[in-house]
Amino acid sequence: MAFFLETLIGGLMAGMLYSLVALGFVLIYKASGVFNFAQGAMVLFAALAMARFSGWANAALGGDSLILANIIAFIAAGGVMFIVAWIIERLALRNLVNQEGATLLMATLGIAYVLEGIGQTLFGSEIYNIDVGMPKDPVIMLESVFEGGILINKEDFYAALIAAALVIALSIFFQKTSTGRALRAVADDHQAALSIGIPLNRIWVIVWCVAGVVALVAGIIWGSKLGVQFSLATVALRALPVVILGGLTSVPGAIIGGLIIGIGEKLSEVFLGPYVGGGIEIWFAYMLALVFLLFRPQGLFGEKIIDRV
Amino acid sequence: MIYRENGQFKTSYGADQQIFPIAQDRYLVLAIIAFAFIGVPMLADEYFFRAILIPFLILSLAALGVNLLVGYCGQITLGAGAFMAIGAYAAYNFLIRVPELPLLAVLILGGLTSAAMGILFGIPSLRVRGLYLAVATLAAQFFWDWAFLRIGWFTNYSSSGSVSVSNLTVFGWDISSPVNKYLFCLAILVVFALIAKNLTRASLGRQWMAIRDMDVAAEVIGIRPMWAKLSAFAVSSFFVGVAGALWGFVHLGSWEPAAFSVDRSFQLLFMVIIGGMGSIVGSFFGAAFIIILPIFLNQFLPALGDLFGIAISTAAVSHAEFIIFGSLIVFFLIVEPHGLARLWATSKEKLRLWPFPH
């Protein structure tokens, strides 16, 4: 039982990490109807920027204040992501308004290539570490309930907390601020939003910016877990089932989807994996999402698709 | 004034419905095919065959298959690489387990296995649509990546995980030299392109296009969505599977599952979208563009660096390749979202009117 719970909690926390990446997809899809395959590249780019900036800031400060260096690096990396968002909107998206979904998808794949290339040219292609001072040692909980207790990775726990905080902040931003209201209006209907004077282009820059910041947070957390390297870009592929399971248009869907996928992956890997040779988590997530999709084709929380002739 | 159908009268239904109604088109295509069969083997050297021509032929075949599904039936797929892998590994298993089979039969059987799997993984398309389907097809990709890596039976329990074939002969014709490989692939491609073209002009292709344009409306006028979608998946997977078998057998010789990774799927989809969705000739343009561009950049960038006296490191070149490749794709999508095939069609239209503007 304790082992089962341990796996379950591990899955929940891994799921929160997937949600973080998935959130970026959902934000951009909601506001512009673009399925942004470049999200993985943005995570990589942001993580690279963060890792290098924090290294440089640390060196400039003489290495005595890690927190200050990280704050400076975070702000600088955020600024970089803003510039990236602005350039993407300016050069690519603005010229691709009203294209088919597949074309936009391919365009974001192109953007992903560009970002990966530029990121590695600017920041180098070695493996870097991000150290934001998160505790790495595991803790043992509930010792009184189970024999031996449950082992929980502290780093994962804090990451999950950060993810949760980010989601709450985003929900408030979407629901309570006037920019958030404009974003939701654009998501509903581009033309109607334009006609009541909402500047589409600025909204898109903001959305890509927010997605960039989400990517930055995801990049920091994933980067401090796995190290900042090229393979970080493939995190997006791990997060895709989360997005379609939760629904492309739903922020809470990304969270719930992430939790379901996280639990499913961990449980399948631990209890099913040994029978079939292991390594199944990568496709199991997709299969799980597929099964859900067969019952709800628009994802768990997606908007219902209504067909009219 | 040269490219004009003036004076070409059609006197039978057959003549009216032929694939290239304009005589000049017919002669051009025949000339190109003749050149490909006779001229190219005399002109090209071995590197050219290995690095450009053979990959181009095989990936055009795969892109053709993907185009049938994505461009004609409107079902976006990101799992094409998996079906290439299925074709390759199925053909491999037929080859080693039933050694009596001739090579062509092995390739076709590989394609048929891939078609069967295509139907299986196409079933979600009956419920799931658009981008959701695109992500769902990734399930096939990752599942088969895993299966060919972990299930020993598929690779005949080879210890390194890679499988290899050698001494390929077709009806006694040895196809180990690059020229023969090229001719073999070319012959298959011509036959398959003809099949694809005729399929899309016939009842089945029209059903696919109706489903693509609006599936509910198509259902209302009596097209069975299940039949149309699953047949598109089957035919597309068959093409892709044969291409995969060729890729493994003829181009690579020995291969690992990584040869058919998700990057391959993206590459094929790139070819279709850059070339032009719903266009047979577009698949060839797309394949040529996607294959030649990286090779060109790889050769051209260091040369450019030398010109300005800068030594560019290999890492920088590969990053620059990424950047230029990505930006060119975005650029093409912005300039011509309907792909190179549309440019081709426009230029033909202009040529017909030349020297008049209208």
C-alpha cells in the first residue's frame, strides 16, 4: 500500500510538471487557434537563457548571492522571452492569419527549428545546470501510518507547488484583469474582438509572452531536474497527450490531464512495465489519452464540437 | 504561344478524361520520365545517387502516401514514420522467415501489413478530428518505436537491435549497385504515382475529397465516412509502408528503429505541406525541397564562410542549418501557403496565356 501511494504521489507530481508545459500549449491555442509545436523549443530556449544568465550574473556578483543572481537571470530571461514572442508575432504569425490548422502547425514547427538553432548559437550547446536552490534530498512522510513511510522527492514537491501557484495566478489573470478579458474575447471570436476595438496583434504578443514565461518556469524546473540540454525540447512531446486529454481550450483541463497522465504513466511503468519489457511510459500516455478521446473527442474539458452543414 | 491546347481536339471520352489533357504536358512528362530512366544514370555519379536521388525517390513515395491521407482525405497524421517502420520490419520478417518469396512480393507484403496497421490506427479518426487526431496518431509512432526496440521477435532477436539485408535481386536482376537501386526505386515510384493519380481521379479519391472538405455534408450525400476514412488510411499506409521497406532494404541496407523516428514523420508532413496538400506533383516538389535544402546548406555555409575568411565550426554550421531551414519553411508558408504545387500551377497558367497578360 505504501509503495502504491508512493508511486501515486510521484505520478501526481510528475503530472504537475507535464501540466506546466501543457499550459503553454493551451494558452496559445485558446487565444490564437495555433497549435504551438514550438513550445518545447521555447522551454529549451528559456532554460538555456536562464542557465547562462544565472551563470554570468553569479560570476559578476562574485558568487556570494545565488538568490540575487537567479532573480536577475529570471528577469533577463523573461525579457528575452518577451523579445522572442514579439519577433514570432511580428515575423510569422501576423502573416499567417486565417490559414488552415495544419499550415499553422507546420509554421510553428519551423519556428521550433529556428529557436533551437538560435538558442544553441547564442548560448552554446553544452549541458548546463540550473541551480535555483531547490532542495534535492527526499523526505519520508507518514511514517506513523505505514511502515517505513513514503519517500517523497522534495524537489518534485516544490515544483508541483510552483506549478499550482502559476496556474492560480494565470486563472486570476484570465478571469479578473481587463487584459485577461480581452484575451478571452479574442479566443472566442477574432472578428468580433477586432470590431469592438481589441488590438489583435498586441493580444497575440501578450499571449506568446505569457506562454514564454510559462515556458521559462517549466524550463527552470525541468532544467534543474534533467540539466539544460537539447533533449529538453522533447519535453513537449511528453506533454502533448496531456493537452489533448484535457482539451485544447481548457486551462483546468491541462492540470487535470497532467495529473491523469502522470499517475497513469507511473502506475503503468511500475505495475505493467515489468511484464512487457519496460520503457512503456512514452506511448502509454498517448494510448491513455486516445482511450479518453474515444469517449470525449474534444478532450475532457474542451469545448463541444458542433458540426453544421 | 508554345504552351497552348489550341487545335487539340478530343474525339473520344477517353481522350477527354486523360490525366494530361494538354499535349505539351504529356510530352513533357514522358520526356522527364525518359530522362530519369536513361539520361540520369549516364550523368550522375555515385555520391549523387546515394545522397540525393535514391532518398528523393523513396521519400517522394512516402510523401505521396502521406499526401493521399493528409491532402486528399484531410486527416492530419504525425505517425507516418511508424508506418514506414512497419513496412520495413514486416518486409524484413517476410524475407527471413519465408526465404522463397521474391523481393517484390516481400515489399508488397510489407506494404499490406502496414495497410492493415493503418486501418487499425485509423479507427480513432472516426471519432476524433483535426489536431486531436494529429496528436492521437503520435500514439502509433511512439508505440511502434517502442515495439521495434523492445520486442525481439520483430528484429529476429538480433543482439544489436539493428537488422540488415543484402544481396537483393529482382527476377535475377542484381540491384546492389547505386544505379540499379536508383532504377528499381524509380520504376516502383512511377507505377505508384500512376496508381495514386488514378485513385484520386476515381470514385474513391472523390469520396476522400468530399470527406476532407466537410465530412458531415459528405455523409449527408451518401458517402460512408468509415469506408472513406479507413480506405484512405489503408492506401496511404500501403504507400508509406512500401516506401519504408524500400528505405530499409535499398537505401539503408541495415537499420535501427531510430531511422523511422518521429522526426521522419515531421519530415514527411513538411514535404506534403511545402509541396502542396492535395497534389501528386506537389509531393515530389516537397520531397526534393526537404532533401536538397539541408545538403545544400551543409555544403554552402562552410563555402560562404571561406569566402569571407571565417572558419565556421561544424556545430555552428548545424545550428545555422536549423535556423535557415526553419525560417525558410515559415517563409514559404507565408508566401505560398498552398505549397510549391500552387506556384507550379500558376506558372503553367501564365505560360498558357503568354505573351498576353490575360
